[in-house]
Amino acid sequence: DQQVKQNSPSLSVQEGRISILNCDYTNSMFDYFLWYKKYPAEGPTFLISISSIKDKNEDGRFTVFLNKSAKHLSLHIVPSQPGDSAVYFCAASSSNTGNQFYFGTGTSLTVIP
Amino acid sequence: EPEVTQTPSHQVTQMGQEVILRCVPISNHLYFYWYRQILGQKVEFLVSFYNNEISEKSEIFDDQFSVERPDGSNFTLKIRSTKLEDSAMYFCASSKSPGFDEQFFGPGTRLTVL
């Protein structure tokens, strides 16, 4: 039961270029979405979130876009830096499920210097 | 900066043995969670805990699992009789408030069941 899907297991981008990480979901009840970044041997760390009342949220180099009709969200990192190399997870939640988040399988981003 | 800590970082156990995974959440947080990630798969929610009781649990969290906050600082996950398929990375998380607040994750405990 994969309610949240990240179809690209890996992505390589040149330093300074844009990284676009994609996430699709199937449950139309999801109304809050987060992106987490995970380095090896560490737990996921919160990066950016968006609620379903918005279609865009920006924080520095990171922007998340939400397309509710397509049940799709994306994370844009621009410009990409080598320190951004990590696994990125998207997660989704519904007001009906309280604290329970559903995670995607992650996309491993490598930013090449 | 306050952080969630977990011990041990790696636990190896024999099938059928009980294991206890320990977590120290951030001190002013009130909501606590366990997740697991089987190697190569997605992070899966196990359970959330508030006010000394389970508030939500997933279908993975069956009778073999239990959680406890024994002393006001630690938050533990017990697996009574481990199975091979329990081998995974277990993440603890905590947050100040429920629902849409960011959860802070610990570094995880890798459980290997032989």
C-alpha cells in the first residue's frame, strides 16, 4: 500500500544547477506534506512543508510546489550545492490521521562539484 | 541545539529474543513516535504516544510491540519475540504538538535479527 511514491530512486545534478525531486500521492485526503533530508547514519531532518491551502512554499534555496489536482508535489533546490547530497523523503498526512505520516521511499540526490 | 538520541546504534539479536530500543526525546516535547525503515524500503509509521498512552498505531504495531515512557525522559520500544523480518532501522521522533508540527528524528537504531 504505497500511498506516497517517489519514483526516482536517485538523481545526479551539477553544482549550481536546479535539483527537482518529485513525489506523487494517491490519497486525496492528504492535506499536509513535508520533505525530509537524511544523511547516512543520521535520522531524517525536516526540510520544508506545505499545506493543501497553498500551491507553493519557499524557504531560501528550497521551494516546494503542490499540484493537488495531479496529486503531485515537487521539491526544487536552486542552486544545488554538494552539501545537499542526501536522501530526500516526502511525507504526507491527513487531518483525519493526526500524527501519522506516510513516507515515500526516498530519492538519493548527488550534487556533483 | 536539542536533539533526539537513540541507543544502541546497532543491536544484534537472535530470533525469538526480546529487544528494547531506547530513545531520549527532546525535553520539552510531549508527543513521541516510532518509525521503522526496512533496508531499501520506505519509512513506516509504527506508533505515536502522548500523555502516557498510545494515541495511534499502524497495522505493523501488533501484540509483539509495546512502548513505554518509564521515567519521564526515556521512551522505549519493546519487541517481545523478534522475527527475522523485524530487522530494520528504527527511528524515534518527538514533537511539541500533534498533527502538523515538525517531528524531530533521532539517528536510528539498526536492529539485526539472526
